[in-house]
Amino acid sequence: MENNDILIRVRYALDLKNREMVEIFKLGGETVAAEEMPKILIKSLAKDEEVPADYDQIKINDKKLEAFFNGLITFKRGPMPKKEGQTAPVQEKPDHVNNMVLKKLKVACQLTTEEMLDVLDDGGIAVSKGELGAIMRKPGHRNYKECGDNFTRKFLKGLSIRYRG
């Protein structure tokens, strides 16, 4: 799953407007102009699809995607109280993108493990608490499991059912 597709699905699930998306990027420490947002939210083409003349997508890298989710946490929950000299944590070795998406959405939407299991069930996938726990672990942990695209897709589908009905 491409980063732009993830943004499109999160935007739909949480019913975010373009101006809110620009603000969320800003809260995460990335600058995105309002004029760029429609170009970011263009659906990616399939590999065998012909590129139209007016197709002008701006690709989002992993760093910008993580900044978006950090901003989403601040947008949804409010700013964290800062201590003297403290800055936002930057991961040395980032998680697999799909694992990071699930972790950040869990925090931003203030979901418990049981609520995440319900969201996944709404999305059409049955998962045990142990499997979900393995996805939420840090890379390098002996029980860590990489989250697949289908799993993330189903979670975002369940999230849209939960928030949009």
C-alpha cells in the first residue's frame, strides 16, 4: 500500500478536510501548501495503467507520513505538555510503515486493544489479541510481526465504518 493511499483512506475514515490536513502536517513539523493537498490526495495508478496528461501526483515519503500521524495525534488529543529542552522523538530505525500507521492511529483515536479488535472485525478480519499485540511491538522484539497491506486496509475500512457509519 502506498503512503498516498494510506492518507486518502485516513482522510475519508476520519472525515478530514483539506485545510485540516494541511494543519495536521504543520503540527507534525512538515510544511505542505494548501495547493499541494489535492495533488497528494490523487489515487495512485496501477502498474499497467496509462498515465493521463493531467496526472500530477505528489508522492509522500515515510518521513512525511510519520510527521502527518504525529500531527494527527496532536490534532486529535491536543499538544503534550513540554518539559524544558524536550523535543519530539524521532525514531532512529522506523517501524514498518503499516505497523507505524496502526500504532499512531491507536494513539490518535484513543483506542483500547478491545476497540481495535472491534474495528478490525468491522473491517472484515478476525484477529486475536496476541496477533494484534505482535503487530504493536517494537521491531527487534522476538514476537514482533510485520503488518501486511491487507491488514492495514481492513483496519482503515473498519475505522471508516466506525466513524462514518
